[in-house]
Amino acid sequence: MWQALTFALIIIGINVVYVSLFTLRMILTIKGQKALASVLSVMEVFIYLMGLTLVLDRLDNPWNVAAYCLGYGIGVYLGGRIEERLALGYSQVQVIVDSLESELPPMLRSLGYGVTSWVADGKDGKRLMMQVLVKRSNEKRLLSQLNELSPKAFIVSYEPKFFKGGFWVRRIQK
């Protein structure tokens, strides 16, 4: 009994590690970090083969298959949580406020953000529109500050795939 339970826990653990690595490798590949993704893939495939071999060698026990499935699900969740913590890359935050006289752009700049602003036409008149590029690790802080500085602002956040020049390039070169 204890041996079967221990074996199931080993299968769960192996799959949690495998799927977490799989998730991170996919994210790194998408973000263009191919070398690191390649290194992770070697470990990922090794762990995958070990776990799958353990399950396939003992298919007579349905608990092993269930443990494999459970470990996979936990691994997907854990891989996503790890990626959230790493917060790789950048976010582009678009901010729209209804007051053209808003002091929001200089306030955000004083907090260290690069802000591009312009006047846009909205349904109910002129709006001040801003683009703010921020490291994903700082996005929550920016959103909190925006909520504090301009609680009625309309905010959209997305992840840019490529950018060149501007505020970030000068800042990164320093």
C-alpha cells in the first residue's frame, strides 16, 4: 500500500517538474530566448521519458495513470505561476483619460515611466491618450499608481513583441 502511494507521488512529482519546464520552455521560445529554451528542453525531455517509462512499465495499476494526469495538471498550474513570478518581457499600457489638461503624463514620467501622449477623438469628445512601456515585473505597480492618480482612466494592457528606439533603448544603454 505505502509502496504504491510512494510510487504515485513520485509520478506526480516527475510530471509537475516536467510540465513546469515545458511551460517555461514554451514561454522562453515565444519571447525569443531560444538558447535557454534549448537547455531547458534537454532536461524536460529527460524528465518526461523517465516519468512516462515509470507509468508505461506499470499500466496494470490505474492509480499510476491517475497520478500522471494529476501531476500534469499541477505542472500546468505551477508553470504558469512561475512565469507570472518571473514576469519576463514588457507590457504596453494604453491609458485614456477624459481631461486634456491632465497632469498624468508628467506625473508618470516623474515616477520613471516613458510616456507618449496625444489627443484623440472619443465618442463624447476629446481624450488624452497615453502609451506607457513597462517591464512586466513593474506592470502591477504601474496599474496601482494609475488607479490612484486617475481612477476613471480607461486602461488596456498588452504584450508587445518587438520595439526599437525611444525611451527604453536610451535607458538600457546607460
